[in-house]
Amino acid sequence: GVMEFLLINHPLDCPICDQGGECDLQDQAVAYGRGGSRYEENKRAVTEKYMGPLIKTIMTRCIHCTRCVRFSEEIAGVDEIGALYRGEDMQITTYLEQAAAHELSANVIDLCPVGALTSRPYAFEARPWELKKTLSIDVSDAVGANIRLDSRGREVMRALPRINDDVNEEWLSDKGRYMVDGLGARRLDKVWIRNAGKLQPASWDEAFKTIAAAKPGASIAAIAGDLVDCETMFAAKALLRAMGSDLLEGRQTGLAYETGNLAAVNFNSTFAGIETADAILIVGSHVRWEAPLVNVRLRKAAKRGAKVFIVGPEWEPTYPVTFLGNDLSVLGKLPKDVTEAFKGAERPALILGGAGLAKGALGACLALSDKLKLVRDDWNGFNVLHMAASRMGGLMLGYAQAGGIGDIAKAAPKVVLALGADEVDWSAFTGSLKVYIGHHGDKGAHAADLILPAASFAEKDGTYVNTEGRVQFAEKAVFAPGDAREDWTILRALADALGVAVGFDSFDQLQAAMIAEVPALGEEGLANYGALPKGNAKAKAEGVIEGYPIKDFYLTNPIARASAVMQRCSAELLHGEDIAEAAE
């Protein structure tokens, strides 16, 4: 009886429905349903709603479970979807007939138990039983959300979240989910060498000979990009060490904070821990864009009664906050309501973001952590929120100079290896031979003198460390296109061309050497960085935070910039361009 009522207005169009094969309603109907229908009245139909470039709606299939409404209101904190009218006329819609424009909107697709909300970019692309499923890690930010890549042949068809209560619960940001179509666009699939200002196709041999001819000796540097795995960084480090160089850097945009003790640049509370905090001070971080899944945790904390204060330009939060202005000098003398909130707090926390790090606020925040007693017996409330998937792994492997990337520019190396580094200002490296080892024709490739095509995160096994120091492994889903090779094999062949020994000939040997040097990278889970260092009480933060590093949430990395779906989201949801809705 219940099954018949559920299906009373349902169109029963499983053969043409994208949810077919992974549909809760289908499973229940097969398990408990009757073979035929006794309902003879007219069925109601609903006109389609436009919910943006990511969500395809066929609301006639909706069974009014209101999961999507609850997700929007309770988890995302954005009241954009709701139920209108009553009884038989009830329908789920966006109140203002507009796109659902928040960073987690596509999670309603996973929640929808029927085919009412499905994925617009993935519509009619594949059936679930045709796909090979691979466990991977989302590299679009530093949270390291656990994902599953579904692929067919050499193409990644879609990314879905995996449940991991310590990291992403069961959610995934829209960028992590939908940038995967960028894996097939603007790819570097052959070797290029710049001759007389123009890039021309070449062979691997020619490329290696060109690098060897530069005779770099110890004058060689490596700059790691935001999406690079630990194995690639270690292979480059081994090559540079054999050449006699230690010019390694991963902070492409010029950050130069102290990295002697990694506990001082780690998200120590952990993501699961931060939702139990009861007073939170955020310094220079647009959390909603820099880490949407951490923002979800902060919303939970706020709903439990935590007071949240933010130093930096205003943005639109999804929970009650107090903005304390853009001037960092406020950290020296906090307003009364802040000090009172922290005085009574059992689990006080501070989150320092990219804009705060860029202004050199790390020292002042460490001093503040002593003053506010952020470290207690079973609690460490000092947190740094990074934005790059490779950041913590890079710092563990020594990808940091005292003066940041400026030190490398000063050393004027003969050869610079850019490991997927696309955010670097290359004007400081005019005299160097710039070798780009990466997978997309993005900013780094445009500046390079030599391009060696490499594999993206989906095309190789790799280790990643997220911003809370959690070591995680991603598996290879598909093969790289054309002549592209896995990064470590390129660096291994380059070592031969330069006539040095790096001590590994296979991926397993490389991994073993890396783990021997940094044992924490061999164990999945939180790395132990020791105790938080004492702050210098005299450290002061000065200056005004003008803006945040992320200017466009959807276009922060080379894969996302190559993605047609992300470009569409950016144009429509952030820049208000007209809806490009094809006649469906």
C-alpha cells in the first residue's frame, strides 16, 4: 500500500531516467512493490524548475521527501529550496525561480532518492553499471575530501563523495564534483620546446638533451604546484639533492611564513573537532570559498551556540558572525565581546587563512594563542587553513625557503622545474630555463621554455596530506592521454639525462624511499607534528587585509579553469551572465 501511494503520481520512466540503477525508489519497488498498478485516476505533472547549471530537475518524479529542502536549510545554511502549496498541489522549488547558487548545491543530487534532481552535466552520459569505480581524493582544496571517480575507458565520467566522518562526512563541494570534465580539455599530450619565442612539438630525447645542455649543476630549483602528490615532490627533491641543490618551494604566490615547526601551520583542532568549539576567531579567511566543507562544520558549531568572529573583508556567511573589520591591529587589542566570549570558552579556536598568512599574521596569532589559552589538556584550538591540496605534504618534504619563492628568484637558478606550478609570477625568472611538468595548458605552460606532459591526480597513484595533517592515498583511475607520463617517471628519466643517481627505479622503490625519509607519509591518518610552539609575545600583526586570495570560487586551479562546467558556473552564478539553458 505504501509503495502504491509513493508511486501514485510517479511517471514510472525508469528506462529514460538518469537515476536508473542507483535509485532508492526503484530498489524499494523491486523488493516490495506489486507487479501491476491499481490506480486509474489522472496523474499530476509539474513544470520543470531551473536550478542552475548543475542540477537537472524533473519534478514530476518528486515524492516530496523534502531531503533537499532540509539539506539546504540545515547543512548548507542557504534557504534556496522550499516546498510551496499544500496537499496534491505541493511542489518543491527555488523560491525565486533562480539557480541554487552555493558551493554545496549538488549534494542534493546524491540525497534525492528518486530521479527528480539529477546531474545536469552528466545527463544521459552513462549507466552506473558501465563504470569502473576508483577511490580517490579531491584536490580542489586542502580539505582532502574522499571521493570516488567513476570512469569508462580513458575518460573520468563523474566524481562522487565517499563517506568519511573525519573529513567530509558525506558531502562534496561543487568544484570537487564537477571540475572533472576539465581532465579531458586543454590537455598537454606531447612535448613542446620554445624556439625563437614559439612553442614547437619535440621528442622526449630532444627535451632531455636541451635540459642537459643548460648544464645546471647545483643551479636548479623546483617549484611545486597546488595539485601535486607527495611522490612527485619527493622524486624532484631526490633529483635536486643528487645535483647538490635544495632550492625547493611550494608556496607559489610568495607566502614566506616560518615552517620550522609544522604544528604552527596545521589545522590542529581537526575538522571533526572544530564543530565542538565554542568561541571561534577567523583571521583572513573566506572559509566559505577556501574550504566549503569546513564551513559546514563551523555552521554546526554556531548552531550549537559557538560565537564566531571574523577579521577581514566581509563575505556572506551561512551562520551568525561578528565582523571585526579589515585591520589586523585588532588582534593586539581585541574588543570586549571577543575577550568575554573566549574567557568563558571551554574549547576556544582560532583559524588563520591565506589572506592572514600573506600579511604575516602567523607570529601574532601564535602569541594570541598563548594569551587566549587555545591549547588545553585535550584540546588544541590553533588552526591554519591552507588552500592547496599539496601544501602540507610539501612542507613535510621541505618545500619551503626561509624567504619563500623570493629566495629562489634571488638564487637565479639556470633551470627551474615547475611541477604543475600555475600561480607563479614568472617575470622574476627571466634568465632561467623554465621546464613545466604538468597536465594542462594553463599559465605555467604559457610561460615555459619546455613543456613535459604529465599525469593529473586521476591518472596516477599518489599520497596527499590535507590541512589537518591527515595522510591519504589516491588511486589511479584512468591512463594519461597521448605522450603524457606519470611525473616520477619523467623526473627519473631526467636524472639519467643529467647523469645523476636518484636511488629508485619503480614507484614502489620511490614510495619506500619517501617513507624512509618522512615516516609519517607511510601511515594513513593524522601525522603527529608535536606540540604547538610558544608564541613571541612581542609579535604584532599590522596592515589591512584588502581582499582574499580566491577571486573566483569555481576557477582556482588548472583543471577547474579547463572545465566547461566550472566556466559556466562562474559566468552564471558569480558574474550574473544570462542563463544559457538549452532547449531540453
